[in-house]
Amino acid sequence: MRIYNTMTGTKEEFVPLKKDCVGMYVCGPTVYNYIHIGNARSFVVFDMVRRYFEYRGYDVTFVQNFTDIDDKIIRKANEEGASVFEVSERYIGEYFKDADALGIERATVYPRATRVMEDIISFISDLVGKGYAYGTQDGVYFSVEKFKDYGKLSKKNTDDLISGARVDVNEQKKNPLDFALWKLAKPGEPYWESPWGQGRPGWHIECSVMSSKYLGNPFDIHGGGPDLVFPHHENEIAQSEAKSGVRFVNYWMHAGYLNIDNQKMSKSLGNFFTVREILDRYDPMTVRFFMLSAHYRNPINFSFELLDQAQVGLDRIKNCVFRLRELKGRAGECAGDKEVLQYAEEQRQNFISSMDDDFNTAEAISHIFNMVSFANTRIDDGSGQAAIDCAADAVTELMGVLGISLDIKKELLDEEIERQIEERQQARRRKDYAAADNIRDELKAKGIILEDTPQGVRWKRR
């Protein structure tokens, strides 16, 4: 298995620190609002990575944090007249609703910044003691010039970084690049006691502490969005390696950007969408399928037209499996069985080869479509039960590896639609074709297309 490592800029063979085990840390949300679809792409990508490792037999420890104390959370709490803890708890709950809908498996552990405060204070104390951090009138800062390899992840020198727009201006800092480890509390802000005064941690220190607490140093994989390379991940490396004296992470993985109609997502442009808004219009599995239809490192353009195309592609896969399942129980064998079984195994191996090459889901999905096309041409050729089951199981299995459910009956038909299909059948039996046509039209309005065949009524989503 090969993984593109942002640190080296190359694909590298994946060699876990512990045989058959993977330790992964992925930066989670700052919980002050609903997650947007850009967040969702990163979360879906690393859920896919985790699932594939498990499919290949690895025991995965997957850690995803919640940043539950932050300036944005404090502002949101002040706007609502609530406490920061009420705000963060509410949006952690909302995150799980969206994540569950998108098929994102629960992490092994979800650490929260506010629940590891003693560890954070101890971590900062070690940095101060080693001369990597210093106090000011407003907190404690990490001294970037003391860490000689600063910038090795983002591939920028310190002069380039100093001129960057994301560096805060603060006259108390010794160097413009120095970043906050501990912020002294302002009036009305929540705080914790520390050797440097009442305050709260900086953003970067939280992830270094939570990852090392549950995975140790070093650990295998650290993931996140591309916007986190600098300053967040760069700062994590500096403070973690300064404290431990060893490499922080072996493989750095970053998902590509998600743009809206070829433009960067922005509230000011009016093209900002939360996951909740999208799921009001589209099936969650369609959204997940869309996000995995491109290689995870490539930018992906989001539009409703592209989501519609993803729906068509996913429906094609679902309809194939549905047709195969309809034939379940058909007896007999034929000369074509062996060919079907062989082709299914070939496509499964092709899928694995693509995924082993830096989780190339775009190519992997093409092998699933190959299986679908082949199965569709063989459905009515008299293949026996073994071949039918194998074809259906192969498609379902590989889609499941991607976390995409093909529970077609549950997703496409509810009790009311089933009842209407049966009513239409009864109308046709009594030759009330007007009533049957009316029911067909009602189902069509609900997005269900019926097809009358010699084997009975088939349906698909429009």
C-alpha cells in the first residue's frame, strides 16, 4: 500500500509502526455551528481511509477531536446568551447527526480540549522548561526560531511565512511567527487556572496534546484539510517535536479543497452550504458517492448539477443490484457461471490495486461500474444462482468498503409507496387502467419510476 505523504511530497510505501495496526488522528470540527460541505469532504475521506485499512485487515485506532473552546465558540455563546459549554455540546450533537447520515463511522475516541486541560498545562510547562516557550502579558508563546526545522511541512522559509496574511500581529511576541500556547482570559471569558494565570489553551496545542495522549509519539497518520497545513499542522509539528525530541507523525495526509461552482466557498458570495442544507435535498449516500468519485487529493467542484449526475451513477449501481437480488433463488447452473465468478474476482482485485495506490477511489469506482455493466449483460443469459449471488455480493461489498449503503428497499421505498404499487397492481387486475395510470403518475411525482416486465414490476429512482 502506498500513501502520498505531504511531508515528503511523494507516494511512500505504508509501513505501520506496529504490525497490522494503524494509529490515525484527524482534526475535527470547532463546534460552534453546523458543519459545511467542505468539512464534510475531509471527514468522509478519512472515514474511507479508515474503512479501507480495516478491510485490508488492520486494527485501526481512529482519533478525532472536538475543539470545544475557541474565540468563535465564545462569540456564538455571547450572541445567544448561552454558555460556551451549552453551545459546544449542542453542535457536537448536530455534528453526529450529519456524520451518521453520511455513513461516517464513530471514532475510537473523541477527545475534547476542555477535558484534557491538565495534559495541556503539563505539555506547555515542559516547553517552557526546555526554553521553547516564553510568557508575556497576554499569555505564553512558542518561540519558532528555537525550532530549526520550522516550515518543513509547508515547504516555506520563515521569511515567506512572516509575510503571510495568516500571521497575527502582536508586539509582545519576540517573532511575528511565534504562536500562542496559552491565552490569558479577557473579562467575561471562560478560564482555567494555570502557572501563567487564568486562561485557556491556544488552538494548535490542543491537537498535539490529544493526539499524543491517545496515540503516543510518533504515530502513523495525521489527516486534515489542506487549509490546515499552515499554520495548524506546522505548529503541531514544532511544539510536539520540541517536547518529545522524536518525529511527531510518519505520514501526513490532506484532502483537497471543495469549491462551489468553481469558486471558493464563501458566505459573502452566497455559495456557502452546510451539510444539513444539502441533505434536505439529496440522499446522504449520493453526497458521499459524489465526494468519493474524485481522488481525495484533487480539488472537487460542487454543484447541484454534479450531485444530480452522482445520483444517476449511484442509481445505476443500485438498480443493477436490485435486478440481481430479484433473481435470487433461481435454480440451475450454466456454462457462463465460471466466467461471471472470474470477472467478479478480477474486478475486486482491480479495486484493491486502485485503493492500494493512495486510496484512488475514482479509479476504484470505475471497476465497480465495470462489474455493473458486465452483470447487466448477463442477468438474462441464464446464469445460475452462484453467479448471480457472486455478482450482487461483489458490488455490494466494494461499495460497502467505501461506506456507501445499497440498502435499496429501505432507501427507495417506504410503506406508502409499497402500498401504492400494490394498489396499482390490483387496479390492473380488475382492468381499471385509469386508476393504475394515476398511481403510476403519483409515484413518478415522488421520484419512483415503474417498469412492467414479464417478471413483475421493477422500479428505480428518477
